[in-house]
Amino acid sequence: MTDQQLIDLAVKEGFCAAAVVKTEQIPFDFSFRPYCEENLCGQYGVNHSCPPGCGSCEQMKARITSKQKALVLQTVWEISDYSDAPAIKEAKGIHNRTSIALLEKLRNMGHDCFMVGASGCALCSPCTAKAGEPCRFPQLQYSCMSAYCIFVKKLCDGCGLEYDCGPGLLGFFGMIVL
């Protein structure tokens, strides 16, 4: 598929915007990893897709840069209160489910690809990592942009997507790497 066909497919599947970038152009910043270690989301060490289990910063970068390009995906949500955790969780869930549907569609078309989510993997609740068991869905498991140490604002600036969507709006970002 051409880059434009990938973008058109993403929009058709429900994303408000998309862009294609070469993986070598994705801005990584390993100084973000300590934010994961602060465990504000509660997933550090108890989710296969989150640090430390997902891999080191270098391993995560190598996984992405082993592929040629990434389809950067954006959804935008109206939100009246930025501290409304249930509304934000629901929006992230929809973003990630839409990403998984696109991932599966691309795989069915013959693309070797994987997903980077808007948050850590939520396919199982609780994650089997809590019980020391292997992942039930290793082909669908996804890590978030933060776990990959991707500087999302710089990524958006570089590919022409709006990072700050304006008052009362909240944008979520993810990628399909192929």
C-alpha cells in the first residue's frame, strides 16, 4: 500500500487524522522511562506491555526501527473535565480497540506489523503478568508510546498532526509499525 492508501484506510476505519513517517524519524527520549517507574498508572511491573517487562528503552527503540515506517494515528475527544478519569479511560479504550481492528485488517492484507497504543495493553483485566503467567494474546499485546519512550509532541510536529487539539478536546495517539 502507498502511504496515502494507509492514511485513507486509517481515516475510513475511524481515526480523525493519520500520517506516515519513517521509523528512523521517530523522536525517542529515554529520559521518559523514569515516568513509567513512578508507576502513576499502576501498571509498572504488573503488565506484560509495560516496563520493566516490555523491554529496555534500547530494545523498544530497536523493535520500532527494525521496521520501515509507522502509521501514526490520532483520535480527538470532547471532554469537559480533564480530570474525568472514567471518560478518559473510555476514550483511550475506543482508540485502542479501533487501532487493533486496523492492525488486524492490515495483517489480513499481508502486512507484518504491530501496534503502539495510546496506553498500556488492556486486553486482559487483570493482566496475566500479575499472576506470573504468560500473555494470553502475544500477537495483539501492545505497549504505549511512553513505554517506547516516544516524544509524542515532537512526533506530531514532525508529521503534521495537531498535538494540542484546543480547549475541551483531548487527543490520543498511537501507531501501527510496518
